[in-house]
Amino acid sequence: MKALKHRLCIALLLISTFGIAQGLLNKKKDFTRQDTLRGSITPEREWWDLTYYHLDIEVKPDEKFISGKNTIQYKVLKPHQVMQIDLQVPMQITKVLQNGKPLDVKHEGNAHFVTLNDKQKIGAVNTIEVHYKGKPREAKRAPWDGGFSWKKDKNGKHFIATSCQGLGASVWWPNKDHMYDEVDSMLISITNPKGLTNVSNGRLRKLEDKGDKVTSHWYVNNPINNYGVNVNIGDYVNFSEIYKGENGNLDMDYWVLKDNLDKAKEHFKDAPKMMKAFEHWFGPYPFYEDSFKLVEVPYLGMEHQSSVTYGNQYKKGYLGNDLSRTGWGLKWDFIIVHEGGHEWFANNITNVDVADMWIHEGFTAYSENLFLDYYYGKEASADYVIGTRANIQNDKPLIGVYNVNKEGSSDMYYKGANMLHTLRQLIEDDELWCQILRGLNSEFYHQTVTTKQVEDYISKMTRKDLSAFFNQYLRDVRIPTLEYKIEDNAFKFRYVNIVENFDMPIEVEINGKSEWIFPNSEWKTKQIKVSEFKVDRDYYIYSKQL
């Protein structure tokens, strides 16, 4: 499993000292036992370590029905006889076997508690088989309200895909549905009607002809988060290329509906461009052994590991729109760049608890302007990220509620990106900033992490105490406001709407000259006659002249 260096309770303590976070904690009474079973590391989860899955199912599109089994291999970490397996209704577990013998299962909503017959010895590696069936939840607005998307292409052929971030992979297959423990490797065997192709994560090992059906076997060699596992079934054709990357030759495969082959060959040129930019900023692509794939789907797209799904209608920007309103967002395909960026932040580095999902979305939204920086320069990238500030609501903190599967504000995307853009300015060293981004992907390679680990790493690398900075932007909804007064021969300034000890220095322009000032909560005075004053736009703060 991915290393877990700090317990969730440590991260929870970090937010308990802030009033606004306290309000969130008080809302825990609104959560149910099902939320706790879904979102916490229960005693029935923590005693065993995932090592291998073999998901083996048949998909029946005409019936919108799936059935099969998941073989779960695990290592015993400490003695226990009850194991929690997650599968959401209306899916049903039909039986659970160990060593060929049936096991007793107690069902509690979406959590299922399996009592093991044999004594579980520390260090032993054992397996169970979870058999199941049902009509999985149909996605209403994929990928935001996920499940199975049962669609048809314009030729009337089935066009099917899964998406389940937040909702949980247990919406369609039985697993240990918590982010903290990622399976080390996985085999995905999908049986579907002949004439259709399934594309899943990793590499295709073999195809089996079964008369009017076909089974594809896809092997994932690296740790993978549950929601990253996917099934995509359609009338696909394939083309590919070799990308010469930092770790050698990388297979880049593209699976698209056959009618879209020609446009995809032209449009997907953004994929190797994305790879080149992000290997520069973030380090080597984390899954060379599993290749990189773009797979066309009937919804917008998602960051499924090594099987990134694409539904941006072969348009630049976000479905043809520029989220920054600057023009720069129409220079590239949003889904290819954004979802591709998630291979580093979400799939390589994965949050332990969904409350820390800003780690996924903040860094990846920030990757959009790093892509621009790489190809068009710093001013273009600054234009873009600053333009996205119009999308920020400041409705609630970026960090959600721990242990109940509750993410924070959707501001985690562009408030997170602007926080990181601001931090880059404070560091004043782009080479160091690149080292930090690459270092995160090296230090936490194939690991699950907490916010505290990310904060501590960046503080260590910058040799700065950034605790108040992160408290301000992650745990508070207020944006720091620089209040200032211009008097005869004096310039007075201070911060308001700030957390305790917030004293971020900023660059300003006074009388046409750029310089640093060092505000905090107390009034400071600079003896100078000011005829012109403005704050550097790269800092995500407000300013107000009194």
C-alpha cells in the first residue's frame, strides 16, 4: 500500500484551532454512521494491507447489469478476524469465499463485514473472493455524479464508461474503499459483447475469444487508487506513438470511436506536449510500466490512472470555452492538460482523506498555467491563473471534514492554484520552485499523503515557516486585505481579514518603483511621499485605500 506517515487525527488537530474550521467540526453531528464507515480507517480496515486485486466481471450492456468477482489479496498487519468490504446498493454481494469455503457476511448499508474462519497470522498473505452482481448506479451527470454511463454512439453502438471520484469505486465493484490504502498491483478482466472493445488501466495482456463475447485482461503494475480504476467499452480504434521521456521510451496510446480517428490524430498532439511540460515541472511520468492512454468516453473526462478519459469534443479550452477569460485557455485542450496533470497529483501523490482533495485539484489546476508557462512564458501563465480568480467563491475552506468522506470547497481548484502561484512569488527562485514540485513527486512517489506532509515538505525546502500562509488559504475563507493610507509624507499599511500570525511580504510598486513591504496585523509606516501605488497582481490578496 502507499505509505501513510501520519494519522488522520494529526491533520484533524491542525484545523481545530481555527474558528471557521470549528464550525465545520460541529457539523459532524449531521453525518451518519454510513459516512463514518465510508470515510474513516475503521478497525475492520486497518489490520490488513492490500497487495493485489483481480477484478473479473462481465458487463451486459442491454441489461445494464454486471456480475463477477473481485479476488482480494492482503497481508495481515495485526490479529483480527473481521474485514470490511465496501459495495454500494443496489449492488449485492452473493458470497465470499476463502480457501474455497464460504464466509459469514454481515451487511450494514454499503459496508459489509466478513468474518474469517482461519486465524489471521501477522505477516501472512491471504486471499478472499468476493462474488457480486447487480445493476450499478447509473451516472446522472458524469463525472460529478458518477457511476456507469450507459450511452450509445451515433451509429447506435454501446458506448459505456465508469466514473466514481468522491462517490467511491464501491458504487460498481467491491473493494476497500478508502484512499489511504492503495493496492500494489491489479488485474482487470472485463467480458463484454463481441464487436465492442474494453479499455481499462495499465497494459493489455491478452484478449480471449468466447464466441459471442470477448474478455480483455489489463494489468496494472503500479499502486492505483480505487476511483482510478475504470471500464470503457465502445467501438474503439487505436493509434499510438512513442514519447522519449526522462525515464526512456513511453508508450502513449489513444483509443477513440472509429468515426473520430482522423480528428483525434490531429487534436491529440496536445498529449505529448502535456507530457513534455509536466516532466519538466513535476519529474518523470510516474507510470512508465503501465503506459499512458487517452480513452474517449461519453462524458467530459477524468483522471483514471494510465487510462485518462476524454470527452472534450475535440475542442480547445473547456468544451470550447476559456475558464480564464483571457484567451490563453483556448491555446490547448483543457481535458488533456488538466486530467493529464492528475497523473502526478492524484495518481502518483494521492490524498489520504478526501478532505484533503485540494492536493489533487489545487496542484492540477495550477498545472494548467505551468503548461502555459512552459510554452508561452511567465506573463501568459500569470494572465491565465489570475483570470481564473473570477471563478472563486470563497464559500468555505479548501479542507473538508475528516473521516466522513467530505471534501472541501470547489475553490480547491482555482483558489488552490492562486495560492500556489502566490507561493511561487514568495520563494523568488523559479529553479527552487521547480525543485519543490519535482521533489514532492519524488519524496511522496506512489504514496498517500496528508496536507501536513505537503506543508512540512514545502516549508522545509523553502526554509520558511509557512504555517500561517497555509492556514490562511486552506483553512479560512477570508482573503487577506491590505489596507493602506497615503498621507503627506507617510505611507501606512496593515493586513485585515487574516488568521493569527499572518505576515506575508508582498511586492508593490511605489512611485513607479518595485519594492517589498512586510505587512502584518499592526499598522506600519513608511516615510515617503506617495504619488502612485499598486500591489503586484501575482499576489492573491485584496487591497483597499482608506
